[in-house]
Amino acid sequence: MNWKERIYCGELRPTHAGQQVLLMGWVDAIRDHGNLLFIHMRDVRGTVQVVFDPTFSSRSYTLAASLREEYVIQVKGRVSVRAAGTENPNLSTGGVEVFAGDLEILSESRTLPFPISEKAMVFGEELKSNPANVDEDLRLRYRYLDLRRPSMQECFQKRYQIVRTIRDYLHTLNFIEVETPFLTKSTPEGARDYLVPSRVHHGRFYALPQSPQLFKQLIMMAGMDRYFQIVKCFRDEDLRPNRQPEFTQLDMEASFIDEEFIYEIVEDLTVRIFQVGGIQLPRPFPRMTYQEAMERYGNDKPDLRFDMAFEEITDLVQDTGYTIFRQILGQGGIVKGFCVRGRADALSKNVLQNEYALKIAPEMGAKGMTWMKVVDGKLQSNIAQFFGPDELEGIRSRFNAGEGDVLVMIADTSRDLVNKVLSQLRLHMAERLGLIPADRYTPLWVTDFPLFEKKEDGIGSQHHPFTMPDRIDFDPKNLEELLSLKSRAYDLVMNGEELGGGSIRIHRMDIQQKIFESLGMGPEELESKFGFFLRALEYGAPPHGGLALGLDRVIAMILRMPSIRDVISFPKNRSAFCPLTEAPSLVDTCQMQELGLGSTPEDSRDDSPRSAGAAKVHRPVAQKRDRISMDEVKHVARLARLKVSNEEARAYQKDLNAVLNHFEVLQSLDTKNVTPMSQVLKTANVWREDVPAEKEDTESLLESSPVREKNFYKVPRILEG
């Protein structure tokens, strides 16, 4: 293979006319004109039309007749400018074509499970099917084919450009890239850890990192000054379009800095990487406190591409004649709402009352919804008569409502519920009315998050326990004071999505001890979870802070992809399963035994020293063990609507475990060279005789039925698994 002479398909231009070229790539599409055969030939740089003409090369023409889509071929031929009127404006190479003089088939392809070609061969021609409409699980099962699509390859080329831009920019600011471990210690960071069992230390586990948080702080304590890493992180959490069990983030940390340093460099970096996708972001990014975000938009990542910020009118309706408002305000409640400008016609009385007030708002958690419209300069609704003229004018003025505007209001005794429901209604109506511009990008810094949050068993850190508070003169035993503390944390938000976040860290041991005391952590718990980190903190830590950007999420937004799965080479599906490799999967019993999984308490007890050289040798796990518990037997019985006694459940458990253990033994047998046998014994039902029940036996058959109807076993109309 003379690869040195190769020219990429997408690089051919009219300036190459008359030249002999060597192309290597895939057959993208075929069009047979009888006396001429045309193919689109594709490689990573683009697509070009190749012509097989029997008068130019009869051998190549004959061989080309056997080509199919996705065959890998090598073509030698002459570049020619296409005749006027036959150019293909859909291709960057649409002004030229290659007349094949020699063809070699490098490998063949089976029939494709879905189409890959994204280029029509003739201008104005439509593709018969769009690869983007293929079922996602099918695409992921054949991800290597899906990634051949030019649009997917362009996406990953852009991803590379974004990552390269990040590295180049941070290099100019004297950041260095340092790798941190994947096999580390499980620490509380908000989500569930993925655990990795140790073969050497049975009963002990590594954890895959949710983030390199502690290690990057240790790097600052090591005096590295400025660190970054493009790093894989792992979180065992429920999936959404912008979540994956394993994801990539840009992690950075710097010493002797404050928030303004982070704001400046991250804004500059964000502007640069969005330019890769042709998006210009305005600077400086606006800032909004957490409190303002919650009160004005109902969440800590507000979408500012459209208006409809909240206004509170509690003070205006204290003495209203509207009974519902008066009752709620009498219990210390509030009334808030937002204005939908100029959409009175789209939001009819029927839509507002019968859809939103009676159905949608209650489904979101509200007890109801109040609405008003500005018609002929006045507020009108089915309850307007209960408000005085001054109240109506005050409400209209507070919302700055004009002709054709619609006011949506929620009243409740819970401020959090009012904000939550209004936030959902705001987004619901904006999407319904098409108020969200797709081509607008509105970055925002959300700052001053609460340091602690209230939980059932006390308080917890809203970010993590290493975040610096806004003041250090607090009493760790004063719950009310702790809940009033703000953190020096910040999130970068864009179009209603959190792109990343970080904080200024605690670098003094006395402050760190006060935080742990506030969280109720004792010495043993601290040593178990953070001992190695706290010891490092005692040896002189610089003031430092940092931030992490969810790189997959950022890239998906830059490239206008609906899901981060589209910008990850081999992602998991919505249920955290990989259709390509079928992971997670079962592993061999011997491998499980080697890891000490499924062993008895005696087997898993570890009396050995904590060193690799003193690992304990464990006995093999006994084959005979209970794989199905009594609870599982009873659960299945309930699903089948059966009443079983404890004695019956134990009998079922014993029989089922005996079957499973028997098959486990059979799995260890070597049957590779054993000839299959036919069934030599007559089959029989071993549970009971196969004879029809007599009529008088009906009662015994129904005695386990929880519900009867006319001497029949009654089951629900719909069974849910």
C-alpha cells in the first residue's frame, strides 16, 4: 500500500485538474447509468465523485459493478473539472470528479443496519432516509458505523478543536496539566460512587472519582500554583439527556487568587471555545446571587433568553376581597407571578382556566392558579370583580403590564413551592408559545450560594465541606446562624443549563475544623473519610480556588446537539447500558471468587495488615448458597397475587436455590467435546399430576386467591411489572 502518495477525497479542487491521484476510503453512495458508473467516495476529510467509464478502464468498470455501500476501496485516477451544470453544490469537491483508472477493493461490507450516507449525488435529490431518524439504541449498538457519518466526524473534529483551544489558552496562563488517580477512596460528594473491588484486599473497594476535588487541592498544597486536567469522572446517578455515568470535565485550580481571577479567565476561555462553533458571547458575563435567582426565576440556573421574571404582589392584596388570597395571606403566605407579554390571544380563557389553572398547575404542585389579562387598558379575569380599582391598578403597575399581556399568579403558604411552580409554568408557557430563541446564548454567573442546607437529620454542605464561607466568625452550634451563611461558591449558567461550578476553598485548618464541627462529624468519621487530606492541610496550604466545566455539556451546547450522547464517542444509553459492548455484564464465577465477592462472613473477614505484601489468601466460595432470599420469594408472590405462608415460601426458596446451585455446578463442566443427546426419558410434570381437576376440587384451587368473583380467580385489569 503506497500510503505516501495518498490524497484525501475532501481536499480535491479544480486546481488538481489533470493530475493523477491515489484515493483511499469508503463507498458512500452508488449510481449506475448503464454505460457509466458513479460513486461517492468518502474519507475523514470529505467526499468526491468517482466515475467508472469502460472506455477509460474496462477492468475498473467491471470490478466497480460489484461495489456496495461501505466497501473500503483504493482508487487511482485522473482529476477532471465537471461539465457546466453538473456541479454538486452540496459537496466542497462538487466542481471536480475523478475518472478511475485502477480500482482495488480493500475490504467488503455486509448490508448496513441503517444508512450512513448524508450526501445526495445529484443537486436537488433527496436522501431516501435520514440517519438521524434511526433508533438511538440501534445507532449505539453499531456506534462504529454511526461515527462514520460525516456530521458525526465533523462533531468530533470540532470537539478536538475545543479541547485544543482550552489547552492552548491555559498554557499561556502558566497552568500545567497533571493527571490524578482513577482508583481512589470513596468520599461523600453528592452522588453515588462506582466501586471497584480489590483482589488483594478482600472486602475493600476503590471508588472511581466523581471529581478530582481533593487531589487538585492537594496539588495546590504541593505548590504547583496552577493546575488543569481534561479528566474522566464517574457518577452513579439517574440519567437525562445531559448526564452520563462517565463524563469528561475541564478541572482547574489556582493558588493565591480570588473569585475575580476565576471570573476573568473562565469568561475569556468560554468566549474562545464558543467561537469554535461560530457563537459570539457578550462580555462581561452578568452576575446574579442565588437568592435573586430563586426569587426572580425559581431556580439557581435561570434561562435568561426570555423575560417573564417574577414579581411579588403580597403587599398589594393584603386587604383584598378575593377569599382565596385573603385566607393564604392570613396564614403568612405570599402571592407572586409573572407577565407573558402580548400573548392574550394565544392564551385564551379556556386555555388559562381549564388547562393551566385546573390541570397543569396542580400537577406541578400548586393548589390552583390565578390569571388576568389586560384588555382595553384594564385587567380582566373571572375573579377581577373581587379586587378594588386601586388593587387592580397596583397589580398592573407592578408587572408593568400593557395591552394584550397576560398575568399568571400563584398563592401559597410556602414560598419555596410558589417559586418552584412559577419556574415550571414560566418554562412551560415559554416553550408552548415559542418564546425561547434557539440562536441566543445568555451566560450568567450565579453567586453567593448558601453554605449549608437543611436535612432531616440536621444540616449538610450544599456544595462540599471544603468551600470557604463568606465569614468565619460563626458559631458551629447555632443552627439558625449556620443556615444564614453564604459560601464563596459560583456556578456558570447558560440558557438554563449549569455548565460548571466551583468555589474558593478553605485553606486554614481552624476554619475547616469549624465546618466539620457544624456538620456534626466526629474524629473517627473525619479520619475515615478525609484523614489523608486533613493531614496535608496542616502543612501550610495556600489560599486557592477553582472550577470545573462539564465538557460534554459545553460541547453539546456549542455544537447545538440535543444530547451529550451525541458528542461522546461511545456513550451509554438512557438506562446506563452500552448496546455496543453490552456492559454492564455478568462476570465469571471464578473471577467473583477471586475478588472475594459473595463469600461468607468468615471468608471476607480481613485480619491481615493493610499492605500489598501481606494479602490474605481466601478459600474458594462454597457453591451451595442461597441466591434467592425469602423477601424475594414473597415479593414475586405478591406480584403474582398469591398468598403464601412462611412455610410455603421457605419451600419455594429451597427448591429455587437448589435449581440455581445445580446450574452453577453445571457451568463448571467442560462440555466442549460432548456430543448433544436427545431426550431419552418421557417428560413429566414433577410438581403435580397433569390431570383435570374435578368440580369438587375448585375450592382447593381457589384457596390461595386473595380476591374471588363468581368462583373465579380475580386479577387486576392491568398488571404492572
